[in-house]
Amino acid sequence: MGDAMNMMKLEVIPPPSRAATDLNYEADLKTALDPVLSELLDRAEYAGWDRRKATYTVMFLAARCLTDSKGPPCSKREFDRLRRCVRQPFAQRDVSRLPID
């Protein structure tokens, strides 16, 4: 996996080509997010996490984004910090200050 595991492809998510009310909008969104989610789960597994449990955790976090009155599980600033961390090689990451629930 090596260097390919060091960069998530968040910037390659294509923008929507249909209105959110279009019947095919969700199918297009699934197609757009599937490779990103697959890579996230691959990275979690590569780091030593159980893939099945990582999948359940992603489902939990996604549901929390919909139901939590505080909004998403992290602020934009925290998200940007996480994204910068993900872009660094594993050995250079400072995970000591990442938000942990």
C-alpha cells in the first residue's frame, strides 16, 4: 500500500451534475463517495483497525451528523487539521492533538 495510502482523494469528489431533487441525485452521490469511503476503510484497516468495526463507526458518525443538534462531529477547523494529518506520511503524523470523542 505504501505511498498510495498516504493521501486521501478528498479533492477528487466530483460536484453534483443534477439538482438535489433529481431522482438520480443520490445514485450519483453514492458513485462519487464510494471510492472515498473505500479508501477510508482501507486506511483504517491498514492502520490496524478492524474493518467491520470501522464501517460501523463510520455509520454511527454519519448518523450523528444527521441527528446531533450540535452539528457535525467536528468543526471545519478540526476537519482541516484532520485532513492535513491524513495527507502526511504515517511516520510524520502528530496525532496527539486530534479530537477524540
